[in-house]
Amino acid sequence: DDVDMEFDDDLGETTEEEFEKSKENMSALSGYHDLDFLEDGDYVYQPMEDKESCQAMRYKGFDEDAEVPEKLGGMTVKSLYQTFSDCTMVETVDLPETLESIENMAFWKCISLTRIEIPEGVTKIGRCSFGGCIGLSEIVLPESLEMVDELVFIGCVELKEITFGKNLKSIGTQAFHSCSQLEKVRVPKGT
């Protein structure tokens, strides 16, 4: 059966005020607010409550060897959050000594990432941080690491061995799910 449809060609133009209101509504729905995010070079970042430190939120560059600076916009980088998520071309990342935490999905599906060294001072690695990093074969963890969240290394099929330092207190559930070549995990007593 054919359906007759009529279209109104005279939809009118969207005013600038309506456009801005629409942007505000979309921002509120997404949970992000344009004013919370700033840019410095290849990075988008968000100031933390103390206004002296920040969280690197997104890498916008195209380098295979990325380097996270110690400061963005004059603020000390203390955390990563989804920073390199889906950055498929990144092979190595040099992290700053100022880093204290790697939050959720920081390196999610960085399929070309092969090796990473996490600096001393990092105490937490968040949920799914290295999930889907199918090329990751070596990770160097700091003695300062206290907590590894759930699903952190899910799908890291090239990871064969991992050693945690003496300060580790907990490892979340399914942290090594689908790590098909993992042979050794060294964990301190009492974890």
C-alpha cells in the first residue's frame, strides 16, 4: 500500500537564541558542560577542585609516541580520564611524574599500544583502563599502586606477565578477563 505524506516546506529558520538553548539542553543531557573543559595543545583537560591541578580528558593529537605534559594550562596533571580512549594509532605514551591516578577507560581500545610504564606516585588504575589494548605486551607498574579496579586489563591478549608492587591492596573482579596468553601474575601477600 502506498502512503501519502505531506511535508511543510516552510519550517522557518532557527534563531541564534533557539540554537543556543538547544546546545544547553544537549549539554545537560550528556552530563558535560562546555565551560568545564579547556584545551592546551593536543589535550583537552578539566580543572580539579583545587584549581591548581587538572585531569587530562582527551588526546587530540596524531603522534604514535604521545607524551602527557606535567602541566596543562599552568595546572599540574594529576589524573587521566578516557584520555587515550580509542586512540588506535598511539603505540607508546610517556606519562608525567606528577600523575596520581589513571581513571576509567584511560587507554580503552588503544590497539597499537605495546608498552607503557606507569610512574611512581600513581595509586589507582580505574575500571577498563587498558581494556581492549590487544597489542599491549608489557606494562611496568609502580610500587605506589594500591588499587586496580575491575576489568582493567580485559582483552589484553598479548599480556604474558604482570608484577604488582608491595603496596597493592585490591584487584577488582575480572581484571584479567580474556587475557588469553597471561602466564604469571605476581601479587604481594595480603592483597
